[in-house]
Amino acid sequence: MGLSLASEADARRGGSFGSRGARTHQAPPPTQTAPTQAAPVQRSMTERQPGAQTTAPARPNAANPMNAPKPGLLGNPLVRGLMLGGVIGLLLGHGFGAGMAGMLGGLLQIAAIALVAMLAFRFFASRRKPAAAHAQPTNNNAAFRSPFDVQQPAQPAAPQNYAPADLGQDFTVTNTDRETFEQLLREIQEAFGREDYAAIRERTTPEIMGYLAEELGQNATAGRRNEVRDVKMLEGDVAEAWREGPVDYATAALRYTSIDVMVDRQTGAVVEGDADRPTETTELWTFVRHPNEGWKLSAIQDA
């Protein structure tokens, strides 16, 4: 009996889906069985943790206009107007000949006017600062606003240093765990081929069960059935295993062969695949174990 590469029937699940806990949106490390870097889970009910997000830097002084550079004394339009008016009045009132004699007095008058204007500007600026400081937010709630909230957009904020996302503590699986993973691979694949909903539900998480049931329903609507049998494990190794509180996770790279064909529900005729030639498939399966429970399938990823 020959061996062929994975066909369209092997890719029946259509990409990767499920949950890997805190590492759902993180790609698992390559292994000897699956040396190519796999993509993170594509379809999942697990949201990305805030610690894994990045915050774009805000423009300088965009968050608080009070932090904008203050113009100098000569840059203030009030002071410039007073000085310009004083010079023009001096020249027009006395002429160039007499103006030179009274230049010293005029300059003293301009300096006095400028000093008064500067003191007044600082006085009003100091009165505005407490009000602006009081108007600033007293907590960081703005940083956690939904990006889809267009009714009240968050003001640009300075970059924040999020704490790293908690990805759990690594641990080492046992040989018994590895044997369980191989057993689940065979049982879930064959239960899928039999359309045994009860057997699938017993060995998978509700999320995985939902995805597989959806696909089985689509096959039934199309008048087809995905027949899977003779599942044989060729090679497997654990990419990573970690613990999140009382819950254990393990992602294993599994290379196996199986008879995987699509048949007509009425006639039983093969419409896709080869019923006499097993196909080889490599996937990443993530298993989860809750306290006082056994391992269950929680995610599948293409390798």
C-alpha cells in the first residue's frame, strides 16, 4: 500500500482553531517532528492578553497642550505690539532730530511697559496651570478603552510599559501523557469519521466540539461524509507544556497516516481522496487538563 501526501480531505478542518490558554496568540516552538514555524491559532474564542499588545507612541505635547513650548518674551504678540507702538509713537511725536535726544527716555518707557506685560503674562499663566492639572485624569482607565469605541475616543497618551503577559509555568509531561496524546489522536480522528458526536464531545473542549460539529454539519448539508480510519502514529514530540494555575496545557507535534476520504452519503462512493492509499499529515495538537479530569483536545494547528 502506497503513501501519499495530505489531500484536500486531510485539510478538512480549514486552518487552525481552538485555544492554547495564555499562549493562544503565540506560535509554538518548532520541533523535530514539525521543524517549520507554525502560525498562531487563527480561530479562537480566547482574547489576546493586554500585556501582549503594543502602544503606539504619541506625538510630543499632543496629550497636554500645557506642555507645549512657551514663546519667549519677544515672541508674545502683546509685548511685540506694545514695543512696536512705542517706537512708532516716539518717531512720529518728535521727529528724527528730537527723537535722538529723547531716545533714552523712550527706551526706559518701553522697558517699563515690557516688564509690566511680562509680569501680567506670568500671572495669568500661573492661574491656568492648577486648572489644567486638575482636569487631567486621575487613573489609567483611558488606556483600557475599547479601540472600537468611536463615541468617546481616548485622548492620545504617552507610551505605557505593560507588564509581560503571564504565559504560565513550564513543566515536563510524562510518558503516560504522551501515550494519552497518541490515543486521543486516533480516537478523535476515527470518531470524526464516524460522525460520533458523543465520542468527540467526551474527548474535546466545548470550543473544539463546536468547530468540529460545524464542519460535520456542512458535510451533511453537502451530501458528503468525511471517512477517517486506520490512523497510525509515525512520530511525535512535545513542543511545549505549561501550567496556568491548576490547569495544564501541552502542545504536541504529531505526524501520522490515515485513510482520509470524502464519500457520498447516499452511495458511499469516494468523491475525494484515495480509499486505498493512506495520506501523511503533520499537525500540532494542544491538550488541556483540568483538576480531577483527563486530557482533552483544545486546539489544532497546521504544521
